[in-house]
Amino acid sequence: MATVGLGDKMGLVDSVDEASLPPRDLRAGNHYWRINSAADAGYILVVSDQLPMCHITGGGGRDLQPIIETVLASSDFQSRWKKGDDTSHGDMASTVCQSKEEPSFSIVISRAKEPGQRQDRVQVLATATFHPRQ
């Protein structure tokens, strides 16, 4: 497998740290990509060749919370997604959203509750899953 260096924008990697993995029940047939958005920030994309899901984590030397809130509040996002339950755990907030076009497709977006929080951890988690209607 290829690996990605800081000069590369995106590349397949062999493994990722625990904080970047999807929930345990989604850890089957996973493949990992590192996406560098800046020298000190980036994302990990995890997809499965066995389960209908993708999982992305992001973090680094930039405060992502204001950007995430702006996206969630945007008319473009709201025209495509129906907001569901909001929950919080510690200093993180999570929102469940369901696709308006395909109700079997949902995403959970977690981020810091407030701007200016710690940046030495994952700052955004988004897990999208597809649950076909029976």
C-alpha cells in the first residue's frame, strides 16, 4: 500500500490511530486515506468494502468548530439534510442528520461545543451510514 507524506494532498495509508477509527461495529473491510489540508491539519477518511458507511475525522492546528457550525447552519446543507437529535458528551456536541433525498442515508456529525477548544485532539467526526429499507 502507498503512504502519504506531508507534501502529498491525499493518499492511502496502511493504518490510522484509534481516535480516527469508526465505531467498533463499523470496523469491517476498512480502507484508510490521509488528506492533508495544511501542514498542521488534515483528515482521515475511512471507507468499508463490506459495509455501507464512510467515516471522516479531522483536526490539527486550526479551530474547526466555527466552520462546522457555519456548514450545519447553511441553507445549502439544510436543503439536503433534515436535522435530528442533538446530544453532547463532555465538551463535544453531536447532531444526527438524515438525507432528504434518501431517508436511508444518515450522518452523525460531532464537533467541539464551543470555538477555541483544544486542538490536540480530533475536532470533527462524521460517520455516514446507509440503512436500506426492508
